[in-house]
Amino acid sequence: MSTRRAPHPSTLCARGPEPAVSTSRPLVPPLELSVVYCPADLDHVDALSDGLAPGFIYARDGHPNAAQLAEKMARLEGGEAALVCASGMGAIAAAFLSLLSQGDQALISAGVYGRTMALASRQLPRWGIGHIVFDPADPAAARSLLTPNTRLIYVETLSNPLLRVADLDALGTLAQEAGIPLIVDNTFAPVICRPLEHGASLVVHSVTKMIGGHSDLTLGVLVGARRHVEEARTVASTLGQTGNPFESWMALRGLATLNLRMSRASATALELARRLATHTAVARVSYPLLPSHPDFARAARLLAGGGGSIVTIDLTTRARAEAFIRGLASIPFAPSLGDVQTTLSHPATTSHRGQDDGLLARQGLTAGTVRISVGLEDPDDLWREFQAALDALERESEPPAHRRRRDEPASTLGTSS
Ligand SMILES: Cc1ncc(COP(=O)(O)O)c(C=O)c1O
């Protein structure tokens, strides 16, 4: 009689299943949620920890879905390695904190994403790290701002929301001469620009945006030389900034269609920008591949395969912006970008919130600036909706200041003499 006793149901339930055996491999990457991986023995722990054997031990330090996403992003950007972080800000913070120490300084482009500037101006000083702001359109002036303590230069490929195009080659040369890394936030220009080919040492992305592409995940990535990426990995893992399996897996799905989405959205954005520029309700259209854009020549040189999915228009006043946003009932007002559907944002109340009219004006913005993140809809459908909203704006509200006659008052409503 066998002495082997069947395990108690609680034991059966608690134990993990045997790995499913298959002589064929799955077509799509499996989602691997395990927090921990089981080394065969202590020598195996040593080998995994010292990087002598491939594999994972603890998900915060690395897991298969992040490794797959990182590998694809590294190839897309032409870098040696990549690190997946919990958000775009996680990637930017990991880059800064791995490269800067007490007493160091960062040279940061004016007009970068608000939270990036807040990281530099409010958080980094708590580590004794300073920063200086430079005009990205004037790399010569940036040179004069370098100090012996400057340890990195940071810029966005396309600025938000006016899509000024950074002179990456000049900044890359400047960084190289100074022996410091140039970090480029390429969130607005995945696929169409490869900053590592223009002198950048590190590229960061908010994967949340165009790469994820469906507004259903929050992740970031940092790409570049293996040495930089590994230093950032140590910081990110220690501070708990690394990305999780589910969102990495979702981002891999997004990445599968990134090129298609980017080229379609860019083509529609260019067409929409051209048509918007002909409408009398619009005071100004910003799109890098419109000849009227101040950086058109640089954009044509730097961007390949399109000008990106963002178009920004100036409707001159908050009231007109509001009427336009309300009038476009089928286009959601959603202060993000990069979704499959077209969305609208209002920089003065979202990304540039808290800045008075003077500060907005110095950046070329008004309370009437509206940012459009162009999606995958039919371009003619989109234009019909935009045209109807702009026509209604013309009928219902006062004309924009640029079309007002000199002797005509701005408004006759509520004025006191
Ligand atoms: C240009 C740019 N960089 C970085 C970020 C931060 O990304 P995340 O929201 O994924 O942290 C954003 C977010 O809007 C962004 O627009």
C-alpha cells in the first residue's frame, strides 16, 4: 500500500502550477506578471546578479515585458540599451538623478514640459542641484551659459505647444565639446526623428503618448549608451521608478502600429494645418512643416516621414478658444496627446496653467491658443467638423484682433467709459 498521501486542497491550491510545456512558441509576447523569478541555486543567484547569466530575479529590477519593450525602443532610436520607467517623468527623473550630483548644474531649454521644469526648479534644488534655462533656438547663447559645473543639456525635439524645432546638431556639438551628455525628450517626434543620430547621448519618451497610442497606459523610456542606461536603471530601481509588466505589454501592442499611426496622423495633421491656415477665424497656425513656421527649414532637415501629430492654433482669446472647444462636440477636450482619436487641449489652463498673459506672450502663446492632437479619423470628416466650429465662431463672436479694424473697439459688451 502506498504511503504517499494526496496533498491537502489548501496545499494544492497554494502551490504554483507546473510551467506549461510547449514545443512551439507563442506568436505574441506572453504577459508575465510574476514579481519574482526562481534561481536554480545560489551560484545562479550570483550569476544573475553579476550579469553573467541572462534572466530576472525581481520585477522592479527587470522583467521580460519591460526587456522586450526596451529592446524594441533601443532599436527604434538606434541606441545600445533602454530602460522602461513608470512614466515619462520617471524616465526624465532617472536620467537627471543618475547624471547629476550635489553642486552640479543642468542646462535646460526654455518652454519644456511643465513638470520637467518643475523637477528642475522645485525638486532638484533639494539635492543641491541647480539649473540654467537657455533659448533652444539660439545654441550660441547656450554655449555662453555653460559653467564648469554644467553636467548635462536637456531639450525637447519639438516644443509644446508651438512645435519649435530644436537645433539638435548644434546642441549635440556643443555637448560633445563640453564633454557632457545631451538629453532629448522625443515624445512629440517618435519615428520621425532619431536624436541619437544628431549628437544626443540619451533620448527620453513619455510612452504614455504616441507610442502607447491609446491613452490607456502610463510609461516612460530612456534610450542611449549602455553605460548611461545602466546607471539610470540603478537609480530608477532604487527610487521605485521602473515600469510594470502589464503596461509594458500594452505598450508593445501600441508599438506594433506606431509607424503606421505616426505617418497617418502626420499626413492628416499637415493637411489640417494647411486648411486651418486658410480660415479667417484662425489668427495663427503652428505646424513644423508649414512654410510659415519659423523653423520650417530645420524641420524639413531634421524630421523624416512627417511633421508629427500636433497642430496648434491661435484663436486670440480664452472666450473664442472656449467657444471653439464647445463647438467641436465630437472632438474630446482631453489635456494629453497621441491618442488614436483627435483630442484638444488648452495650454493656458492645462500645461501652462498659472502663467499670466505676459509670460504666455513671451512664449508666443495667448489665452486663445488651442493644441490639437491629430488622430486617425478621415481627414475630410475632421475638416468638416473643424470648419463648422470655426464658421460658428465667426458668426457668434467678435472677430479675432488681427482682423479688427483699427477704429473698432475690442468689445462693446461690459465696457465702461
Ligand atoms: C513632452 C513631454 N515629456 C514628458 C511628459 C511626461 O510624461 P508622463 O505623463 O508619461 O509622465 C509629457 C507629458 O505630457 C510631455 O508632454
